[in-house]
Amino acid sequence: MQPVQATSPYAVQPSPYAVPASPYAVPTTPPPYVGPANASPYSVAPTPTYGAPAPSYSAPPAYTSAPPPTYSPAAVGPPPAFDPYTSGGSITPAPPVAAPYGYTPPPAGAPYLQQPAPPYQPAPYDIQPSGENYWAKTQRLLQEISFEYTFLYGKGSDPNQFGYSEAEISATFAFPMFGNIETPLLVTPGFQTDWLDGPFSGPPLPGPPVTAGGPDLPPRLYAAYLDFAWFPKCNEWLGGELGLQPGIWTDFNNVDSKSIRILGRGLGTVALAPNLDIRFGVIYLDRVDIKILPAGGFYYRPTPDWDMYLVFPNPKVRKFMTAVGNTKWWWYVAGEYGGGSWTVQRQTTDDRIDINDIRVIGGLEWETQTHIRGHFEVGYVFDRENVYVSGDPGSFKPDDTIMLRAGVSF
């Protein structure tokens, strides 16, 4: 006899108070198992009796998904407008994690809009890679550092000769004048040391007054100065060249008010053509023998290879020679009024002296792409004279000599 299957009294009936699932919710668990009609999946078959035929087992029906429940406003009220257990009441996708507060996503299908980049503002010390533009000019405070060594041959043991060597180091700085970066104020502090070989002197001569016994000079002289240079340009055809150089020139054994000298220069420039300037003015030397020299001439550039600065008292004519690799070479001839004036301590008295001479020079000049420049030159020095303020002796005129000079700046 077949057992009768009855509906289990423990089967769970659907609650009339259950809230139907939201149509926007995504099912996370499969629907309950649905068996044969009027049969509970939790019912247990009765145990067969002995002697009765064994029950037959059949495969369970295939798994099917229950249809989604329908929303019936009559059965239950509308879903609550705010669910405290959800992350938000909006169906709009959440903004990305990196989005700032107040982010509003773009509407669906809208094209991507890129915000314009802020304007580029260079750093206070943004060095440009090349070119002589505004930033490079205003921020390049240090223009160059220069070193130069000059040697005039002479044997101190010879009463007619006078040896002279000079080493000078300087640095040039640029400061805009009245907001104009094209014509800055150039400030050059410098220091030089001079080594003297002679002139020959004997012991001081006895008797009143005691004299030095010859044109003796100390072994070393020094100079420390601060040079100011400005090249104003009023318009396309009128300009100028102004300079002031206060400093101290002494052997540091005799230092007084005469050790302080103020040199100066002032020239006007008139452009007669794009490649021709006329220059005229004066140079203030503040020496014992010569105080002021007239200055004038013309500056002519006939071709890019020629540079002719024919202005007294320091003319120079230069011509481009060749280029070797990244280095350009020029040859030149020049002239200058050399020497200086110092306060010194001699064997028997404090004195102030001038060293004056005229130099004719020929040399080579080179410059690299990185603006490192140098020169080497040979000169002939003549019309030499040492002047003594004390009058003991009044002057000394050594023989002519040869000059060698080399320098570098970067």
C-alpha cells in the first residue's frame, strides 16, 4: 500500500505583512526550492514497513527561478522614501574616490570636457635654456669674472731698467637702471697686485737733507677699486659712455688721503650710420703728472669680420680669423696709456709716485659658445717715466721693454 503524502504542518507560509522586494534591488540569493505541487520541500517520507516493496526513487525536478514578485499598492503601502541602511537615496552613480566634495557627474552621453590649464608662470629663478630674453637679462646678476696677468721685462740690478708685473682679478655685476634692462649699470669690484723689480738705488745719501740715493720703490704695490659704468641710449642715434672708479692705490705702508683716488670718464656717442659712431669726451686719470686726457675718435664696423674702435687713448682694431670647433678666433692690434699712481714708503720718506708708459700691442683673442673668452698678447712699451712728488729725484726714465699679457673671463 502506498503511503499518503500530506502537507506538512511545519511548512512556512508566506506572511501577509512581508514587504515585496524593491524593483531596484539586485537579488543576492537564489529563490527557494520549488518541488511538486502541494508538496513541501521539508516533508519527510514515512519509513517503509518490512515486507513491503521498496519505495522507488525518482530524480528531483529541475531547478527553476521563481518569477519576481509584483508590487501591489493595494496590498502594502509605498516603499519608504529614505532607507537608513543604504548608502544614499539617489540612483546616480557615486563620484570617483578622487573627486572633490561637491562633485556633480556629467549627464549621460555628454562629451568629456577638459578644464583649461592655468597659465604658465616661471619660477623666480627660472633660467631660460637659450636666448637673451627678458628673464635671462634681469636675472643674470653676475655678468663675468675676469683674471689678467701683465709682465714687463726688466732687471732691477741694471740702473736703466725697471721690471714690472701685475695680476688683476675682477667681477662685473649688472643692475637695471630706471627699469631699463637694455642699458644696465655695470658694477665691477677689482683688486690688483704689482711686483716691482727695481729701479736700482744705492744707500741714502748723507747730509742735510738726507736723500734716497736713487729712484727706489717698494717691492709691491696694491689697488682695490669699485668701477661703475653706464652706457645710456637716448634714441637710435644719440648715446653715451659714463664711468666712475673710486678706489685706494697704495703699498699699505703709506696710506693717507692721497691714497684714495677717483677716476672717471665721460663720452658722447653720435651714430652717423648703423655701423659708424663718433665718440668724444674726456678721461680723468688723477695722476701726479697728468690729470685729464681728451678722448675721441670713431667706432667703425665695415663688415661682420672687422671691428675698428679707433678712440684715443685706447684704440683697438680686431678682425675675425677662423673658427676651430666651437671656438672663434680673432687677431687684433691695440694701443693704451698704461701705468698708475700710488702712495708709497721709500727708504727715507713717504711719497706719491706715477708709473707712466705707452704700449703698442698685437694679440689673439678667442671665445667659446659658452661665452668663455681669453686673450694673449705681446707689446712694445716705450716713453716710460716714473714721477716722484717729493722731487727726490724728480723722475726716472727706464729703458723701453717688452710686454707679455694673458687673460681669461667667463
